[in-house]
Amino acid sequence: MEEFLKEFGDYYGYPDGPKSITEIRETEFKRLDQGVVYLDHAGSTLYSELQMENIFNDFTSSVYGNPHSQSDISSTTSEIIADARRQVLEYFNASPEDYSCVFTSGATAALKIVGETFPWTQDSNFVYTMENHNSVLGIREYALGKGASACAVDIEEAANQPGQLASSGPFIKVKPRAVQTRNTSKLQNEESRGDACNLFAFPSECNFTGLRFNLDLVNLIKENNEAILEGTPFAKSKRWMVLIDAAKGCATQPPNLSEFPADFVVLSFYKLFGYPTGLGALLVRNDAAKLLKKTYFSGGTVAAAIADIDFVKKRERVEEFFEDGSASFLSIAAIRHGFRLLKSLTTSAIWMHTTSLSMYVKKKLQALRHGNGAGVCVLYGSENLNLSSHKSGPTVTFNLKRPDGSWFGYLEVEKLASLSGIQLRTGCFCNPGACAKYLDLSHSDLLSNVEAGHVCWDDNDVINGKPTGAVRVSFGYMSTFEEAKKFIDFIVSSFVSPPTKIGNGIAVNGRFAQLSSEELESKESNPGYYLKSVTIYPIKSCAGFSVNRWPLCRTGLLHDREWMIQGLTGELITQKKVPEMSLISTFIDLEEGLLVVESSRCKDKLYIKIKSNSYNPRSDKFDAHDNILENHNEETRINCWFTNAIGRQCKLLQYSSSTSKHCLNRNKSPGLCRVLESNINFANEAQFLLISEESVADLNIRLEAKGKDSNRDLEKLNPHRFRPNLVIAGGEPYAEDKWRTLKIGDGSFTSLGGCNRCQMINISNESGQVKKSNEPLTTLASYRRVKGKILFGTLLRYEHDAKVESWIRVGEAVNPDRE
């Protein structure tokens, strides 16, 4: 802290404000004392508890009514809405004579209004910077649909050029990319008509990098477009209007519209002060609003209409013309309390406070080195680390590299950060242009990624050796040095390799001590492995049952994960969403052909008849239709039972042979398994999960030591916490990591590698009570990480022989073939 304050003390903590940052946290953000480090303020900042208290007091002491009325209450509500409009305009230093504030459901809705009402013609141009949010790019569809051209551009700044037009600011140049058009005849027109309207769009601050755009662009585009657009296909277009996406930037530096009179500015209020969500605004110049062409009318936007003839008279005031339906008057009333908060701190002080934190983090990340001297972090858009420069907002975007130069996947960073109580953002942040630009992804890269199945929010974070997105941390007015330091400490402890290895052996990820291969082989020479338990989980995510012997078939253990529970909208329901599923017990009586299900929430047990004679372990064929529930009444009875058991509407699905060669990925959508020839039911990755009792014992030793260090009693784990099918005993910890194949009794199995663990193993069921924690995944992450995966347990495939009927039995010898 002393080092930090020496450099940033004049900026950090609101030294001249009504409250210090310590007082703000102690009185207005007590909920963050529970160990949560929130670093996604670019996504949504947090509301203050005092702010919400003031809103609650306002709502419980006042009566608000629909403003589309003449009653006293409605009139008072209208006055409050008018006052809120005034505060929004004041925040942007916009005169009501020049601007109107149109309330919308958010910045995206405001952008949609501009796109669909802009007076596009085939001679219009929509020009936008590469660093624009998808919600701005969507305007392109309206432009191209009307025959206009669209083009992404890069903005370059340099020092003043000789003879630059009356400007003391930097020299700005627009560099166009390919022009897009759907009107082929337009390509033959060399000049655009002078009366066509054109739109130039840019963000006040890039939500990918945090870089701020020079607002001189507004005046240059509107007043000196021939010079700034010289050499571009748009140089002869005269009539330009400017749109600023201020959703990200206005929390710390709102555009001054008296100095930079953009025609359109959009924002969302939850980005400013956390609450309310679902409310934004379009600030529009009154002269620009007259050019917009709105077709639809509704209650509130018409002065008069006749139902049975084509007659309508629309209202003329800008906000009344655009705000369809009743305003969200309660949310609008709430923003006054948010603005009061910002005004007490001032945006300049908020900018200094938040930027001091982002600069500190950037400098620390930039200085990190692995033990071999290789750099750890690649920062994006952070060339200037001078705090006096206003070119960057309170955002840090980066990717991390291993000592060998390969990339850590951003999902690995997010997963481990979550385990450490740090909430951050990963991906492209809905900004594909900036993502491609800063990650150096070509059109070929992007298209091949899509062809490989990569879409937004999936788990493909590195493809062909290149990251597909990045990690972003961002700070808000209530962020603290302690949070920034905890984040840096997390990066160092989780991703920076020390100069020398500690201990007497190798590590799973090259950093943590484990037995050497020579020691492991010597200890395995006569290990005496045997099968300790066999467990079947008939219904995915529900409790299983253990047996002494069980038949094997081409999908693994007979009936294992043959059923799953699905929501009525098609989503897969698992313990991650409904932890209470662990309290649903199951049992299968093979002789009677019954699946028995029991829950403490249901008075009666559920009996489901299964026709086991349709499952011939010797057959390569599987007749799914033989096991479809026989009638609708039976199906209704079963689905009602599960609805009561988990507390939400759902239905029970049975495995179909048509999905036998697919498994479920991170988003619960079908994806390819590791080995296509492997037949699995509703398992995530493989037919079997094998856990070693000795590996669990080693983990428990680590948990016990960790508990002593932190004065906590950490739960001792049973192997079944990891939902294994097979538990083995008799060897050394983690010996199974090196197995290629193994025989259990007469059955042959192939190892598919380690099992990538998720938060599900942090859910425990103690005496009928479901509990969540961050263990044991946090401890496993400290020594069982391999290229973004936290591995524990081994996945197996059964080598099915259709000519032999096979059973697996507890106590049978386990004979591995090591690598």
C-alpha cells in the first residue's frame, strides 16, 4: 500500500471527497466484505446499499402513477420524469435547447432507434470504428438493407502536422477497411448526392481495451469531413451525423456535448451506478431528431388517432415522439438517487481513483516474468502507462503466456479466479472488431474458428495456437487497492512459474512437487491394485447406488446415466443448477426390471418399469423404442414426481441410440466425444470414471494441511464425492495418470486421460443438507492443472466384445499397462 500511495496517493481514495474509499466500503458496500472481489465494472457496476436504501425510502413514502393521465399523482410523476431528463442532460453538459433525452430500455434499444429511423438512402454511408460493440454493428443491417454502404475504419492519431487546420490537438486520420454494400449498382456511382445523410459511429471508450477515443472526432467529422476523410471512398459525402456509444465511457468521463456536439449519444444507467437495470437513454440533438423517420406509433406517442380510417396525428416533442408506451417511471425515478451519488464524488475524482487502480495493475502485469525470464502477460491497448494521459479508462485487458510461449486459455484464468473469489470477464466482450484487431486474428482465422464450431460464450479459448478472446478486469468507483493487489497476487500464485522447481520430483503442470517417474515405477512394481467399489448412476446428476457385481454392455455399465432430467425449455438440469438433485436416490432391480427413485420431498417412492430384456449385453444393437414409456398417463406421473422432487417443472428423458456417439459440452449442447467410436449414454465425456483411493487420501492430506494453515476445519473427502463408477485401491497416489490400458477381471479398458473437474465437486451432501464451498477444486487447482484443466480421476472406455457376456465385480484385480 505504501508503494502504491507513493505513486498514486494524489489520485486514489477521494482525498477531497465527502467520504474516503474506506468509509464508502464500510458504510455502502458491506456485502463485499464476504470475500468477493468484483472486477467487472465494465460489464455492470455495483449499486450502493445507501443508494438502494434511499430508493426504498422514496418508493415507500411516495405514490407514483402512470404519467399518461391528468391526475395529481400522474402529474407529479411526470414532473419527476422531467427532472430526471434534466439531470441526464446536465450530466453530459447538454443544453435542453439543443438536446432531448429519450428514455429507452438500454443503450442497445437506443442504438436500434437510431438504426431503424435514420434516413438511409442508397447514397448514404455508415462508417464506424473497428472498436465498436455488436449493438453498434447491428445498425449496419438497416444501412445495407436500404442500399447504403457500410465501412469499418481505424483511427490513427499523431502529433500536430504542419498547417493543420486551427487545432492544438493531435492529428487524426481515418483509415478505411473494405466497403460493404448490397446495392451492386451503387458501385458505379463515383459521387454521392450532397443531400444524403451519413452516419459516423464510435465509442467514447472501447469496452475491449479501455482506450478512449479523441472526441475531436465529432467536430472534425461534422465540420471538416473533407480533410479527415481525404483519400477515403466517403471524402465527397457532405452531410455527416455523429453517434457516440457512451455506455462504457460515461461512468468516468461523460462526453461534454457543449464542446463536442454529437448528434446521438447512448447510455445504460446500470453502467453508471448499478441500478436500475433495463433503463437507458438516447440523447439526440433536436435538429437531428427532425430528420429521423419513425413509422410505428403507440400509446403515448400520438396526439390523436382514428381506428377505422387511416388517420393519425403524432406528438411533436422529441421524447414523446420516440417513447412508445408508458415510461418505466419507477426506474426513471430511481436514477435521481444514482446521480446524487455521482455528483457527491464527481466524475473527475472517480476517474482519478479508478484509473490509479488500472494503471497499478497494468504496471504490475507488465513487469511479471517467469523463472526462465519469459514475459507472462500481453496487455492490449496499454501502450501509454502515464496516469496524466486521459487516453485510457479503468480497464485492463490481457492474455497470459506459459514459460514456453504458449497461451493460457482465458477460461482457465476465469475458472481459477472464480475459485479465488475474483469475478472478472473473459471472451471478446461483444466487440468482435477490437477482438480481431488486438489479437491479430485475420478473416481466415475468424472464419476457420467459426467452422470449427467456435461461437460466443463457448469453451474454445485457444484455437490453432491463438487465443480467441482475452481476460478483462475493470474498476468502479468503490474498487479498492486491496482488491487490485489480491488480483495481482492471484495471477502470480496461479500463473507465474518460479526460477527453480521445489521438491524432489516433477509436477503435473511443471510447478508443483510430485513423485518422479522413476520413483513411481519402482513403487508400482508390485502394487496389488484391486477394485474397491462399483457405482451406477442411472439418472444423470442424481445419487447412484453401489453393487458387488454388475453387467457390462457397449455403453459401459448397464443403465448407467441412461436417463436425464430436462427442463420444459429444453435445458439439461444438473446439480450445478439444482444441487438438491444429489438428494434423489436411485436403485435398479435387474430381476424385476424396475428403476426405483426416492426423494425426501416426495411422500412415495417412484417405480419405473424398464424392460431389461431389450438390453442384450452381447448385442451391438440398442432398441431405444422398446424402452419408451408405454403411455401418456405413465409419462405424466413420472414427470410430476420429478417436478415435485426438484421444485421446478421438468421431464425425464431416456437415452436414444441416435445420440450414442455424442456427449454434452460446457454449454450443455451436443458436442463430439474424445473418441467417436465410444458409445456413451448421457455421460459428459466417457463411459467410466475411475478414482484411486490413494489419490483421494493424498488430497485429504493437502486439505488437512491447508486447514491448519488457515485455522479452518476442511471436510475430509470420501472418494464418492467425485461421482466415480469405479474406485480402486492398493497403489500409489496418481499412478493412474500414466495408465494406457488396464484389465479389471476379464474386462479390457482404455484410458482416455484425466477427468477435467468443475464446481460440481464442491457440492456436498451432509445429512440431507446440500452445501457449497470452493473446496476441493481450489486445492486441486494448486497441483493438478494441465493446460487449463484441473484433472482428478481417469476416464475409461470399455472394449466391448459382443461375443462375450461380461460382468464387473468388486474385489477383482486391476492390472494396468503404463505408458
